[in-house]
Amino acid sequence: MRCRARAFGLVASVFLFLTGIGVARAQDAPAAARDPTIHTEIDAAEADGDLPKSAFVKFNHYDWKRFSIRWGGGFLWDYSAYSQDDDSREQLALEPKGDLRDFRVILKGKLFWPDRLSYTLGYMYDKANEAWRWRQTGLMLKIPEAYGEVFVGRTKEGFSTNKIMVGYQGFTMERASINDALIPILADGIKWTGRIPSGRFVYNLGWFKDTLSQTESFNKNDSQVVGRGVWLPFMGTNKGLLHLALDYRRAKSNDGSLQYRSKPESFEAQEYAIDTGKFAADHAQTYGLEAYWRPGPLLVGMEYFFNQVDAPDSGNPMFHGGEILLSDILTGETRPYNASGAYFERVTPATSVFEGGRGAWEMVMRYSYADLDDGAIQGGKFWRFTPMLNWHMSENVRLEFVYGYGMLDRFDLQGATQFFQFRLQLQL
């Protein structure tokens, strides 16, 4: 326990030190009438990542008076290899593997009432089950008089900035293990996203139910209510971007039971690293804390979650975990931020490799921690340190080079694993 506290203290100290660097950079930055890296447009496709708008691609957008359509898609291919010590091999059977990670087709556009109504359809090939699945799909109605939008359909719940960001736009190859364990990737329901006139406070409220998603892999609850509030105190100034947020989620168990599990931040891994197994429960309440500071090419951030389960037979366990993140774009670009939805967007290189440039090179370091041990539930503890390099060759092509060192405390063993991972990402 003391070693874990010291480790988190050390990482927190580094986070605060880097934040100090960020403040210094922001104070030296020239004033600007409008920050071009702050975006305010939002439509029905926002939770699945808007499609690239590169001048390199123009043939996939058609616009008529009352209707528009833009088609695109995404392709991810991953490779993962591992070096395990003896204890790790007893805990997990991991073999090198390269395979399709994700393939999807996306349609989006305006509908009937072009200033207010937009639609999105996402259709993804589920490689694990060899089946096609509907993903981000629904309608969004803008209500500017109330400073917000309402979305109806299948979308992100709105809990955790890192979860709201689509994987194609994320900082890292995979989300933190505790994030994937606690928060589903999608849900069916209705979500309101709003803000105050100054833009310094953004919030979302959502209600979701599993009527149409009983057979989906992301279905973990019968119903859930989710809320998120984001304070942006420096919005409209030249002090950089500061994002502070609180998240809340109350979720009914799925047919009377819950299960939390996650792979070791490697989708190609053949086994889950942490896993509570199914246990009887009524509901769970999850609380989240977020902080991100982005003065320019440098970005530092953290998210931490506390998950209290109403499960008397198991002692009402509390699970928790989070991550601390550093990203620095070495070529000088700044990662954009959507102030209407309060999330980060894709990196756009100043010069594309395919137009004679060097693209954008992004260095990322992350420390993540997950604790699924409490009372009668012993799902394991896992931490991982992940340095990696992203090469954004253009808005449409990205390569990821990843190293990771992780420690799993489970089955009365403490196993260490080194991860060697690579991703090819194509997006249109």
C-alpha cells in the first residue's frame, strides 16, 4: 500500500511540475482574438468523431438545400507482442498477434431542417464475432435558444473525456484499463449537451436503457443515468485551455448482476487482466474527476474514478482507478478542443506527408492504475506505464509505436509484462 501511494505521489509530482511548465508556456504565448484550436461546431457525429475535413479528400461530401451526406470510414490494424516473467505467464497466457482491430462505415449530414437537425449512422464489422454491428447512430437537434443540443439514438454516455473521444482521435492506442472496466463504450437513449452563454461551463445529462442492446457486447446495465459538468475558466482568454470536470453515473445491474473486467490495455491480448467475475448486485454509482491543461503543443491531464456497488452479498465493494497523461506534439501543432462538447479532437499536421511535409509527431506517456479488489470480490490490481509515439502522417493516416510495462497483482502473484505494440490507422 505504501509503495503504491509513493508511486502515485511521484507521478502526481511530475504532473504538477509539467503543469508548471505549461503555465510558463501559456504566459509567453501572444494574445489572439480567437484561438483557432478551439472548435464550437457540434453535430450528430460528434461522439463518434467527426470525419476528416482535409483538402486532400473532397469526393465524399454532397450538399443539397434540405439534405446533405458525407460518407467515410475507418480501419485499424494492430500488432501486439509480450515479454512476461514467470508469475505473469501463470496469470495470463499471452501470444503475439496481429489482426484487424476495427473497420467501420460512417454516414453523416443535415436533414430537413439544416440549421438544427443532423444525423449519423455508424456500421462496424465486429471481428471477434464476425458480424456487422450498429455503432454511433441517431439524430441530433440543436436548440440554440437553450444553448444546447439533444441526441436520440446510440451514442457515448458522456462520462469521461477519454471515453467520449473516439478511439481514432485518442491520445493512446487503448484507453486505461479501469476506464474500459467501468464504462461501456456505447448506450441507447437520449442525451442533452448544453453550456452557458460565456462558454465557460459545459454539461451533459443522459438517460439510457438496454431495450435494443441486449445482445451487444457493450451492454453492462439495464439502465443508467449519467451527468457531467465541465468548467473552462480560461475560455476566451490567451491563458491556454484548462478543463476541470466532475462525472456521475448511476447504473442498474444487468439482469441482477454486474461484472467488471478489462484486458491489459492490449486489445489483441487473449485474456482479461482484471476481472471480478459476475456477482449479484442491484446498482452501482460511479464518480469521476478530470483535469486537463493544454497551453499549446504540450498537454497534461488526469482522470480518476470511484465505483461504489450496491451488492450486500459481496460487502458493497468499492473499485477505483485512473490515469495521468502527458502529450507533447514535437512538431509544434496543438491538439484541437471542442468547447461545445468538452472533448479533444484529432491532431491535424501542419504539413501532410503526402503533400511533401513531415506530418505531426506526438510523444505520449501515461501511467494507469486499476483496483478491482475489495471485500469478497478479488478482481485484481493492475498498473501500467506506457510511453509511445504517434506519427500523424495526415488527417487520414496515423501510425502508433507503443512500449508498455505493466504489473498485475492477482491470484496471489505479482506478474510483470512488457508490451510491444503497433497500429496502422486509416480514416476517410
